[in-house]
Amino acid sequence: MARNTGPVWRISRRLNFSILETGEELTKRAYIPGQHGSAAKRIKQSNYGQQKAEKQKIRHMYGLSEKQFYNTYLKASKMEGVTGTNLLIMLESRVDNLVYRMGFARTRRAARQLVNHGHILVNGKKVDIPSAMVKPGSTIEVKESMRNNAAIAEALEATVSTKDFVNVDKDNRKGTYVRIPERKELNLEVNETLIIEYYNR
């Protein structure tokens, strides 16, 4: 299955989960999408349904295709430690996600576009692959010709605070991936154990 490029809010309402992590999608219409969504009740899910829904939450949140997500899971399963936590850390260490976490873009989709178009430098070198993994201690910056871009300026202005595992110099459009994030710093609505159960079924 290819990466979804359709309406994010509709997916959020279907999963009853804020993919943008802001809660905006569920504020206006907290019911499922569709013509009769407001009158329909959410069907109680089976164990398999819950596991699949949890996978879809994270996959859509980080904007990965099914194949990309599964390959990331396989790599996480071969690492030392807890597979579910490893999976989330790997997703957080993607360059597009870190561009989003640093506030250079308002959404992960916008961050992915910045990377795709070659506007992001990692340790001084251009990176145009959104899935590229970044090591702690690395610097991420917007290339000089884009530092006065209005969309980036608006995104930084809208960013009230950032996660503790990144440091950001808003004036110079530059940030540092300080350390690997702790589980408690990531989305607490996600139950990554269900994802592991889904792939181990």
C-alpha cells in the first residue's frame, strides 16, 4: 500500500486519533467520516482490529508506506532492547521527523517536502531523502537560500516549544538532535505493544 496523500483529518476521524498530534482534527467532528458518520456508532474492534488500527495510527502519523513501516519494524526487531520503543525511536530519528520536531515545518508532510526539495542540510551536507536516519549530536539546518522563506518563518513562529531531545536556534534556522528520545517524551496515546503483536501473529 502506498503512502496516503489524501485528507489527514478524515484518517484521524476514522482512527479516532490525532495524526497531527494537536487534537484539531477531532475537535470539530469527533465522529467517523462519511454521510452517516454523525449518527453511526463506532464498532467494537476485535483484538486483530485493535492491533491493525494501532499500526495504522503510527504509520499515518509518520507518513510511511506499508512497506517502509514494515522494514522499519524489522530493523527495530533486530536491535537490542524493547522492539516497540526501538521502532518509535527509529521513526523519531528520521530527518523529516526531526525537521518537524524542530519547528521548521508545521506538519510532517511539509517537513518531508522540504527535505525532498533539497532545502535541508545535515552536518553541512544536503540530504534529500526523508527517511535518512540522523544520529544524536548531528546538526540540522535550513540551507541559506531558504532561511527567509515565509512558510518556515510562520512554522517557527507557531512553534511554542520543542521536545527536549532537540535544540533549536530559530534565528539561524539551525538545530541539534541532542539525544535519543525517551519513551515518555513521545505520543502516550500510542500502544506500540499492539503493533508488535500484529506483526508476530
